[in-house]
Amino acid sequence: AFRDPEIPAMLGFAHENYPHLTVMGAAARTELAKDFA
């Protein structure tokens, strides 16, 4: 998956700053979150 320091913030915060997340599926968010588990 991605290795980007912004992702933890994207996952839980500031979605208004990342409009593409509004169309990102829950499965995709889960895959990203695994990198931070």
C-alpha cells in the first residue's frame, strides 16, 4: 500500500481536505490502515 505520512490524518481527520477519500471504499481504507496497525 502507500507509505505516506499524510495517510494517518487522511484516515481519521480532515476529510474535507481530501475529497478523494469521500469516494474511497471502506475496504480501501482498511487496507491503508493495515500499514499503521
